[in-house]
Amino acid sequence: RVLALAEKAAPDAVETTLVKADYLFSLGQAEDALVLLRQITEKHPKVAGLWLAQINGLNRLGKTEEALKLIDVGTKAAGENAGFRTAKAYLYLMRGEYRSARAVLTEGLERVPSEQRATIWKSLGELYQGRSDVLSARKAFLEWANLNKDSVEPHLALLNLAVSVGDFDRMRESVDTLKSIAGTSSLYWKIARAELLLQEKPPAGGAKEPAEAARLDELTRLTKEIRTAVPRQPAGYVLEARVFERQGRIDDAIANYQNALDLRGGQIALRPLV
């Protein structure tokens, strides 16, 4: 009903067409969605988002080769764009062509508009992290952070990278940076702070140790605040479950992981639940 109203108000609007295409994809009507996108792209060939929507649609249908060819056509029509570069790298990775994916992204640093380079650095960092190249991933994420100085995203990526290799000093550095950018009332900082506390190994004396008792008290407060702020998101439940595990409350942890899974928490809930 809303789409019908939107189409009536602005029948040729790019935004409306993109939403309708997504809707058709969700209904399993991929071919109809692609026809719609091709028609609107002919009218607005310089809009990169329309080409990218077609590329993503072809990828959903498993038509990788067609998608790759369309990226080149879209680039010629709409110009260099970070979206084209990251999409091409992703498709190469799906074919197991790591070097080609890396080359597409590194070349993009010189060719895409300067305001889009942060997106390339982000994708490069994720590419390196997927290959367990921690040093290169960290360098890329730092470049991303330098280009988006007020954004929390690159510092969350740096935090996750540090967590993946157990680098506690880097974890603390990222949490401190998030605090300086977003403040202690920020949901991002609270999640990062909770993660840092959970990464600290509990002492032999367990909760009887004053430092561990204080840590658990802070974790309990933070996880409650996170759950209150985003009750329909799995993050709070997962963090609280990990606190319960640390306290030995396994049944409570299981219940929380199940709640997170019900909220589409995916692997972050399923793995610890199993």
C-alpha cells in the first residue's frame, strides 16, 4: 500500500524504484525486480545505486559472470565508485580469486572520489582480516579511521580485530578511543567496554577477588543498560549470557543465548549456545 502511494506521488523516483525492487526480491520475484531496475537505469544511467542494485540482484541469482560484466558497464556509465569496487572484490572472493579482489580494491584507492576512499580502506581491512593478515588489516582500518575521525565504526572494527587475536592492549586502546569520540553514555562505548571487561581473565579466586567482583558488578550494570537501550537487538542478550557464564549461571546463559537467537542473533548466539 505504501509503495502504491509512493509510485503515485513520484512514479519515476529512483528511491521508490529501489525500494520496490527490494520488495520484489523479498517475494522471490527476482526477474521482475531486475526488469524494473533495468528500465529505471535506462532513464538514470549515471546513478550508481541503480547499477549496484542490479549487480546485487544478479548475485542473488548466482549469476556471478553477468554481475561482473555489469560492473564494468555501470562504471563506464556512472563513473568510478567505491560501491562498484567493493562489489567486484566480493564477487572475485566468491570465486576464490583473492589477488584479483585485493588488486581491485588497491587500484580503487587511486581512482574513486576522495570522499569514497574510506569505504575502500574498510573493505581492504575486512579482506585482510579474512586472510588472518592482522598487520595489514590494522593498517587499513587505521587509514579508514583517519578519514572518518568522528566515526565509531573503524574503531569497533579495530576492537574486533584485537579481540580476534587476543591483543588486550589494542583492545583497551580502541575502547579508550571510542570513549573520547562517543562518550560513556554511547551504546557503542558500553558494548566495547563490556567486551573489554569480558576479555580480562578471571583470577584464580573468582568472584571472591575484589577486582573480579567489581568487574562483574560493572558488567552487570552495562549489560542491563544495553538491553534496555536496544531490547530487540541480540547484542545485549549475548553479552549478558557471557557474564552469566563467568558467574557459573549456565542455565541463565542458555536462556539468554536462546533469546538472542530468537532475535536473529545468528552465529554470535548459536555457537556459544551449542
